Amino acid sequence: MRFASKYGNFVVLIQSEISEHYATGHQRTLQPQVVAKFTPGGLLPFEREIVLNHWTFNGSYQEMDEVTTVAPDYRIGVFDSVVAQLENNWSDETRVAVEESLQRLTRLDDVIELPRTLVPAPWPRYDDFKGTVGALMKRLEEDGHDLEQVLEYERATQNRPALIAALQSKLDGFEQEAGVEEEITA
């Protein structure tokens, strides 16, 4: 998941370090410190528009002409939990804990969760569809949805293998028989 902060070098303490100190001068870490470090830059263009529409940035610097203001990109911090997991050798549980902590911070408006895609769902309750892959494919075709956009949305949000395979084979011009009776699970 990707998050943006109104502050360029924002740091969120997720888990404090707990260590034991011995009389010999040695120490043993029982629980490592986990922090989410936001860094300025790295926003994708659609993410930048979302952030600029969400927050206002007062007190901007000016160019040498003393009229043109400097874009506030240097003030916006970005955090990607998947990249941080790889850089810090976090377990999946630690990454999920970081994501949940940052999602709780979104209520305070210091952090916003960035969407994975701007492609909208085919219909508002698409993610809650109950039934088989075949039934969903039939509905998508009958309603005339763009299957390429549905595939892009599905890969970015739900990432359900049976449905992705069915969409891909349909786009490739093949009729997929295997998996169409498989129930869709979230």
C-alpha cells in the first residue's frame, strides 16, 4: 500500500524497541523498532493530483521573480509498505501492522492512503459480487463493460486469480471452460 503525508520527512513509530541490558555491557533486543519513514518525492502523477486536491500548502516558496510559487512537491512525503518490507526485511505480519497503523492515522488527516488505480470499479458493488466466475463474466459482457479496464481494476484491487485468468483468456480470444464454475471469493 502507498500512503502520502503532508510532511516530507514524516516518521511514524509503529513498534518500540524492547531490549534487555546485562551487567556485562551486552544487550539483547527482544522486539525491534519498526518505523514508517516517509520521503519527499516519488508520487505518480495521478497520486500528486489527489494529494494537491486533498491538502492546502500555505507559505510556499517563490521563484526569483517573486511572483511564481514553487510547487509543494518537496513537502509531500510518500511511503510504500511493500518497498519498506523489502528494505527492512519485515515479515508479512509486520507489514500488515504498519499498514493498519497508517490507516488509523488517516482519520487524523496527517496521512492519506493512495489508491492503487484510478480505473473505477465496473459498478459500485462490484467487489461484493457473489457467484461464480462464469456468472460474473456473463454479466460483464451483457452490460457491455470494457474488459481491459475490468482486468486492470481487478489486478490492482482484488487480484482474484480465477477471474484474472478468465478475463485474460476472453481478451486473448479464447473461451475458458476451466474455472468458470469456481466461486468468487474476496
